Amino acid sequence: MNGYERRKEQKKKDIKQAAFTLFQKQGIKEIKIEDLAKHAGVSQVTIYNHFGSKEGLFREVIKEFVADEYEFHRELFQRDLSFREKMTTSILHKTNNVLNIHHEILEEMMLNDEELKLFLADFQSKYAIPLIVDVIKNAQNNGEINPDLSMESIMVYIQLFNNNTLISMITGENGKKLATDIFQMFFYGLSMPSDSK
């Protein structure tokens, strides 16, 4: 990559970072290209040249965010931690993201934008699910998860706790107590944890 290409990529990166900050605070609907250009310190033409539209820029921002989240979890799951520590860190990380991201971003990426929905489904099947399957297999081999449980049943169980409605409830009123109870149920079901007896 020559100097021109490096500068071009750096400018795109700077625009995406500035756009993500603005999207986080204000959502998507009310933001105009001129707002994004001003926040990024570039011309509107530059944004159109690099991304085509506000929607194109938004998709690029979300795709980069998803890749960064995957990398965070890949590194987390490689650390020398218990399955419980890994899952707790993951859930708290996602909860923190929901606290800091405007609700319109989640709605757009999960419900409204068909291109992003397809991207997320593809990314999940190719990268996210294989990653969590490896973590579960290791936990079963280490005796942290019942080895008699099928992978399918474990994945269904995890998905019950891995949804944005639940996470938005954790970030609301009485969220701390709710989060504590959900962690308890995730790891012990409705029974008493053995270490509390």
C-alpha cells in the first residue's frame, strides 16, 4: 500500500470513527450527511465518494463494530479463565454496549436494514457460532458444563439469555438486581448454587 492509499484508508477510518460517535449519541434518523461531515472534519463530497450515502456509511460502521466485537470475544475466550468468568465478562460487555449505543442503532441493524440483517446472519453462522461452540466444548471437557448435554440444547439455552430485550431490561430501573438474578439463573438454573449451601 502506497502513501496515497494509506492516507485514503486512514481518512475512511477517521470518518467511520466520527460517525459511530455521532450515531451512538443521536441515533440515525435525524442525522444528515452534513452533520457527519462536520463531525468528521471532511466535506460531504468526501463521504459520498467513500461510502455513497449515509446508509452506506452506517453499514460500514456497523460491520466494523461487529468485527471488533468478535475480536474482543475471540481474545476473551482464549484467556485462561473459567467458563463462568468468560460468560460473565461477555454479558457485562454486551450490557455496557447497550447502555452506550442509541436504541435506533440496534433497531436498524437487527430489524430494519435488510442488508445488515443478512450480513449479521452470515457473520454469526461463519464466525460467532463456531467461536461459542469451541468455548462450550472446552467447558464440557473441563467438567464446567454437563458433558451429556447436546450442543444444540446448550446453544438454545444460551440464546434465551442472549437477546437485546433482556439486556435493555438490565440497563433499566432495578437493573442491577435483575442482572444478578439472571447471572444466577444462567449458571445454576432455578436451583441453589452449590457454593452457597
